[in-house]
Amino acid sequence: MNHPSTVVSKGKSKHPYEFGCKVQFTVTHKKGLIVSTEAIHPNAYDGHTLQKSLLQAEQLSGTKVKYAFVDKAYRGNNIPVSECNIFISGSKRGITPALKKAIKRRSSIEPHIGHMKSDGKLSVNYLKGILGDKLNVILCAIAHNLRLITIKLEFVNKIV
């Protein structure tokens, strides 16, 4: 039986295997807009992809990333503290109440990913190959940002 090289075995009864590539999003902290995205081939360790993702976000947005709030999978990143302050969820030492609140806000990214999988068709890719994966992720990010912008505009129009 032939399996693709990107099969990841999961412990889920509904989805025992995951096919495809890893997708990484850089999202603004308060509004949830996607600043940069990337489809990563082959599946790499999260900590090794963080610096490239932050550099891409800085180039595309034109502003320096001061703080990055990431999950525990990003331990072991090799980014100097002078470049960006990285806060890993679950950290206890030296965390002020304001930073603790900001770290908890990181979990609000998960619903955005769920919406992109269901509404943005991130889980269905009709484009083939590595280039198709990269284009599909970019198109889903664009659709997600447009969806957020239209919701905001509809809210403003109701007030006025």
C-alpha cells in the first residue's frame, strides 16, 4: 500500500491520518487580520519556521513585530530577544498581568483557523502540487481578511 510522504498519523478517531502540508499564519493580535501566511514543505519543526514567518510579516506590513505570542510548539526558536519578544503560552516566570492577558488572547486564533477550514475552503484544495498548496493558502487568507473587513463595514453602516 502506497502512502504519500506527508502522511501524519493522528490519535483522532474521526481523522486517523492527516494529508498535505503544514500551514503557518501570522495574525494581528487584536483584529485577527492575517498579515502573512505560508505553506511549509516538507513538514518542519514549528520553532525553525518562526523567524522566517516574522520576517515575512514585517516585510509585508512595513512595521516591526515587537511581540509574538505563540503556542508551546514554538519552543527552541533561535530568535534573539533584541529582535522580537516572544511569549510562549503557559509561561509563568516574569509575566505581568497585562502580558498574561495577551498570552491568553493567543487562543483566539484557533477559531480563525476553523473558519478558514470550513468557510474559506482551506481543507479542500483543488490546486495540485507545492505551488497549488501555497496559492490555496494565500487565497484563503485573502478571503478571510475580506470577510472580516466586510463584517466591520456592515457594523459601521448600521451605526451611521
